[in-house]
Amino acid sequence: MTSHTSTPSEGALLVISAHAGDFVWRAGGAIALAAERGQRAKVLCLSFGERGESARAWRDGLALDEIKALRRTEATNAAAALGAEIEFLDAGDYPLLETPELVDRVVRVYREVDPAVVLTHTLTDPYNGDHPAAARMALQARVLAQAVGYDAPGEPLGAPPVFFFEPHQPEQCDFKPNLLLDITPVFDKKRKAMECLAAQQHMWDYYTDLAKRRGVQLKRNAGPNLGLSHGTMGEAYVRLYPQTTGVLA
């Protein structure tokens, strides 16, 4: 059972995902770590990825409604494997259209979850316009949710930090990570979640190999004193807003 309780110092994690599989490949480790700490972890899927990220299902002859149902089941099982809850807005993909109505729905999720941390896509992705569209809406909704006068239930949002998770082709998306997350203790959960996404089986090994490479970089940047093992697994992120601190570390 997923816990919805959080300590005040940690708060909730909100992940805004364009499609049903994105949150697993790119942020599954962060989600599983949060859930293990007892944080509430919520995934908001703007679409099922039914048109652009379900090629195998289309080739198998499934109809659109069947593909949506398939991707919903896969993503729900993946979220459960990570310890997260999940909500689908069924906004459609390829293209994922930015509308005031959809942004308003995201605002309402922000107000309900009151996240301490937000994860979403990069603002640049020449291979998939849905990803930056999701990021733009995630950022716009965050600002609106902060406004005292915005007409939505709940209290105005604070200023949760936003981290962009790694796109599929980072070099083409101007992705230069400034945070490497050690996901070694929960990588088995991430792999289990990936294996829930049979419609995108070709991604399983790709993101396992990527976690190994990011783990090598994590060890190199952490130095020898942390005692990280040879099998360290990592995820890469870019922090959007400045970190506020009284101590440099």
C-alpha cells in the first residue's frame, strides 16, 4: 500500500509525465527512493502515449481504446512497483496540445499534492514535441498555483524546486546534468517497473545501461570518501531554479 504521509521536511514528490512510460525510464529511481522514505509520490500522466509511443500495439492490430487501456494498465502497474500513486488526464498525444483547460487541471493537482519537489521533462526536445509541451505546462501551472488570487481549491503553493529528468537523446536536448542521484538501493524496483511496460520493451536495457553510466559518473564526482560500490546506479537531473542555502556544500 502506498503511504500518503510525509514529514514536513520532506513533503511530497510530484512527477509530471507527458506519456505513460516517461516517468519510469527517467525518474523511476527518484520515485522509489521517495516512497521508501515514506514520502507521498504522485505521478501525473498527461496522456497514455497511445499514438506516438505504442508502436508495438498498433502493429499488433489493437484499436485506440484498447491501446489506451493497455498503457493505463502498464503504467498503473509500474507506479505500484515504485510505490507511487498515479493519475491520468487523457489529454491525447502526438500532439499533446497546450490549453488553458489542461493547465488548470495541472494547477489543481499542484494545489492538492502541495509538492516539495517537482520532476518533469526538459524544455527542449527536437525529437518529441510532447515532452517540452508537458514541461511548459508544468512550469506555468506551478506559477499559477502560487498565485493567491488563482481560482482553484486549496492553499497557494510555495516554491517547490523543479528538476528536469534526462531525455532520451540528451546531447540534442541541451541537457547538462548538475545533479546525479544514487538510485542503487532501489534500482531493482526501477527495473521491475520498466518490465511492466511491455509496449516499450526495447527501452528496458537502454535505461539499465544508462543507469550504469550515470552511476560511474556519480562515483567519479562523489570521490572516494563516500565508499560507493562498483555497481552504483544513477539518474541525472538538471535543477531549474537556484538552490537556496546558508551553507555551500
